[in-house]
Amino acid sequence: MSIRRENVKMVGKLAVVAVAMFAFGYALVPIYRAICEATGVNILARSEQEVPNLVARSTGAGSPLNSQVDASRTVTVIFDANARGAWSFQPAQRSVEVHPGALTTVMYEFRNNEKQRTTAQAIPSYAPSQAAGYFQKVECFCFNQWTLDAGEKKEWPVVFVIDPKLPRDVDTVTLSYTFFEVGARMLPAPGVSADAGSYADVRSRLS
């Protein structure tokens, strides 16, 4: 009788542990954001929480994003893609030459290589780190978590503008994304010790 009671207790403890691990997996994204803000690695800029207002300003008459293009200089933006989990993704082009102040759109291609439906989210970072405050994203897949069916492919854009106030000694910016399957262990993007300047909005706009 005592052995049976002990077995019941053990099953109960294991069930609690399983539930706790499941909940912790889904809490990794906000925990990761909090750690980033505390350590200064991949820090998420609060200024991009105003994305809807930024879109309105960028398309309106006299918009600073449209009218303050610095045609006297160009900045090379390099796109880096890293996947942790079953998703693969890559930019349609590896780099672009842009004028500060000009809106630019780059498409990314995504594929779920799992045999089941999965959800993932991208975490951005920048190099050099000082560029983070001057790289403004108007639209980005990193604002949301996304769900793809097994083998499904999608294309999503990044629409951005480089602030004309970017220091002139910075002529190359690397935008690096690491895509994490939701619930997977999160690690910093390899090879990039940068200060991510993106707001990772996890609103429930799933595909």
C-alpha cells in the first residue's frame, strides 16, 4: 500500500515538472527580451513600439523619411540569417546599397522543414552596435511570431530606413536575424556581438 502511495506521489511530481517545463518553454521569448535589456546584448529599442505611427509618417506628405534622403552618401546593408530549429530562411539578396533616409524593402524566404506545424520568431541584432539606434524598421516579420504548416514556404518583407544622422564613419551595417522555434532554447546569434534595435512585438498575428 505504501509503495502504491509513493508511486502516486511520484507521478504527481512528474506531472508538475512537465507542466512547468512546458510553461517555461513558451515564456522564453519574454525572458530573453528581459535578459537582453538587462545585459545590453540584443537590446530591443522601445522607439519601434510606435510602428503604426511610423508607417503613417513615412507615407504622408512632407514625411521626414521621404524628404530627408541623403543622396550624398550610401550605406551598405548586409543581411545575415541564422535558424535555430526546424525552420530555414534566407534573404532574397545578401546586401543592398541605400541612401540614408530612403525607404528600402527586402524580402526573406522561409520554410518549415518539420513534419508538423510549428511556430517561430526572429530576433534581430546589428553590427556595429552603434548602428542600432539609427536603423528604423517600418515593417518586419520580427514584430510577430509566425506559424507554418509542415513543408510550407512563405515570403515576408523587411521595410526599413537608415536615419540620416547615422555617423559618417559607419558605411556598412549588418542586420542579422536568428529564427527560434517557440519553446526552443535561445542563444545569441553566432558571430554578431551587436545591439539589436528592434521591437519584437509578439502580437497574435499568426499566418
